[in-house]
Amino acid sequence: MDKKSDRLLPLGYQRLRLLGCLGGDIPSAPGYFNPSSDADLFSAFRDYVARLSQRWSKETDPLSISLLAAARLLTGDLDAAMTILDHLPAKAVKLDHGAGYCVVMPQTALHTALPLPSTLADINLWLVGSPEQDQLRGWLTANRPRLVWDETDGIYRLQ
């Protein structure tokens, strides 16, 4: 691992994986994430997500919308969870040895960041129009006032 990769490790696995989906790990990409060595990583990541969200604000592709929502969710924007739920896929995605993980990254981020009950653990059931979509919305609505963002761990905790 290079020094930049080591420096980004505090962001955690989900945010780093999401950076890969957004092109944040490709130096030649317009969305390259390259905070200064003395920057607060969490603040730099929030700023990066805000810039991308503004740049892609007119995007209509459901996956792009969901990926940006996942990025916002992982900066403490709980409203983004509903955006992810509004853009669930119509059918389950089968990954091929990990290939295509960006397609399920929004659901994975939601699953990882929220303390969901075990009955809602299978993201393969999270489909548009499914009972799970309604259950997730209901759970989020009911628990929203009690969810507190833990930036260091990249998760929401129930208080």
C-alpha cells in the first residue's frame, strides 16, 4: 500500500470502497479524492461528497443517484438513506467473485451503517416494491430520532 492509501485508512472500509465506485481512487478521474496530508480526513471526505453531489445534481441515472446518496449517508446525512430506498433495484444483483460491487454499494452502505434488525439483513431482498422496502422505510422512520452518527466508525448508533 502506498502512503496515500495508508493515510486514507481511517475513513474505513465502506467509505474507501465507495471512493472506488465514485472514481475517487483514480488519479486521472475528475472525481479523484486527494486530500492534503495535513487535512482532517473526515472533513475532506464531507467536502468531497458535497462537491460531487453538486457536480452530479442533475444526474438521473438511479445507480449514480444511489451512489451519491450512499456517500452522503457515510458523511452523516441520514436523509440519504431514504434516497437509497427510493432507488432500489428491481431485481437482485448477482455478483461475480466481487465484480460489480458498485452496483450493490448503496445497499451495502445502508446495511453496514444502520443498526438494522436481523430480519432486514438480506440486501438481496431489498427490491423496489418489495415488503422489505416498506419495512426498511418504516424502521427508518420509527428510529430516525434515535439514530446518532458516529463519524469515526462510519455508522449510526441507536440512542
